[in-house]
Amino acid sequence: MIKIAVIIPYFGKFPNYFELFLKSCKMNPTIDWIIFTDSKENYHYPANVRRIETTFEELKSRFQKKFDFKIALDSPYKLCDYKVMTGYLFEDYLEGYDYWGYSDVDMLFGDIRKFLPDEKICQYDKVGHLGHLTLYRNTPEINELFKKSIYGHERYKEVLSSNQHFSFTEWFQININDIFVDQNKKIWFCNDFFDVEAYEENFHRITLHVDYNHLQDRKWVLERGGSFASWENGKVFQWKKEKGKWKKIEYMYVHFQKRKMQVNINPFNEDRFLCVPNEFVPYCDVIPIKYRLCSIFMGIWNKKHWKHWWETFRYRIIERTGPVRHAFRK
């Protein structure tokens, strides 16, 4: 079996549902997680999740030693741009692993191996094209591929020399996916997950569709109509209303990006629970009307919130102008 390690540097307070995150990791015993953190809170870390206590300054010092120029890393949020360098920065923790990866902690995993079987993974150098769960082949070449020039730029030096956030893991500006394609490396553009749209209070699944041969023709697809999620004995499902009935679709994980969730269950006693806007509640076979009404209300309220509208507008402008900016640089 292909050996996989997921590394997460995280500083500050974990989400209030971190015990649920750890529980979902536990249900994937063939994958290891290594978490670097300054948190001293007493969580129940399963056998396949290793906690390494460190400070942000110690981690920054570790990173600086790997580069011959001064890096910018003034806040933990900037660590997002360093994710693609995980194989290079933490190589001493990755010996013996076939693939390394990174993930967020504002998510719950389902049956990862079901969606990422060995026979499929081994065909690719990079699995995933977004920032919340991505795997890379653990070889010296792939681990340092981020250093390759793209469009005449040493992009990684531009990214690491500024405290600005570049979304180097994803699709804004010039990113790691551009570099992999430019170097003729194979990427699996996998969308088998429930990524909850950040700027809607309701749970709307959003996906990014990409053509390997035409990267600039990518398209974001936002599902209409609210939906819900459930975690059931290590599996993740999306609940969608179709023809008056609830349909359940299994996914690799659910990602609650930029979302506050109330925990109204006991993390240790519940083997099944629902994820509704914006709560974790006891499991039931039929979504109660009170949660559906609540989601409708929150959806209407959100439309009046100017900040969400502004973020969405800014996001679309950056995305739509990407091809023009890339062509200009090239």
C-alpha cells in the first residue's frame, strides 16, 4: 500500500470542532498526519496523528535555513504559500513515505482511500489542485519543483519575499499548478469532495473544473439549492433534495471553509451526525424542518451582507483576469 503523510503547521487556537477532525483522521488509519503546533490544549490525538509542539518563530527559523535569501513569514496565514514546499521543508519527517501532502483542519474526512486508490494515485505526480487536501509524489525532483522558473520568473522567490498572500497552492496569479504543467508533470484534477462555498450561509457545493491542456479555461461551478452533510462511521455524505426526496452522495471529505460551526453533539459518543448551517447536530434520517428554515433565513440574511458581496466580487475579478495577466507575463 502506498504510504502517505499529511503535514499541517497550525498556530493559535484550533477550530472548536477539532476533536471531530481528529476523529475523522482516526477513521483513516493507513494515512499519517503530522501536526506542528503551539497549542497546549488537551485533545485526544489518535495513533496516526502525531503532534509536534513548536513555536511559530522556531518554524520560521527552520524554513529560513532552507533558503539563501530572506523569507517573509510574519503571520501564520502566510504559511498557506509554503504548503507546496512541504516535501522540501520537512524532508526529514517524510523518509519512507511514497506521497506527502497538506490539508486544512476546517474539514472532516470520509473514506479517503476509497476515492484515492493506489492504482490511481501512482499514475500522478500531484493529486488535487486546491489547497485543502493535496498529495505530491515524494521524490527529490517533485519536492523541489516549486523552484522552477515559470514565464521567465523565479516565482517562488517572489512569493517568499513578500508577506502578501499569493494563493500559490491554488489558481490566483502564477501558481504551483502552472509550474507542474509547464514541467510536463501529471496532475489529477480530483473533485470528489464537498467543498462548501465560503460566501454563502447555506451549504452550497462549489467545484473547480480544469482542463490540463487548457489551464486558463477553468470554470467554477456553484450548485444551486441548499444542501447538508453527514458524517457516518467514517464516511462523508452530501444530502441533496431531488424530486422531493433527499439523495445522499458520498464524498472524500467536507470542507467548511471560513465557517463558524456550533458543536451540539458529544464528539466522543456520536458515530453519526449531521452537518447543517451552521451546526453539528445528532443524526436523523430526515432533515428537520427547523434546520431547513434556518438555512433559508441565513441565505436571505447573507445576501444583505456587503462584506460577503465584496469578497465574492473581488474573487471573481481576480479569477477572470487571470488569463490576461498570465498572457502578459508570458
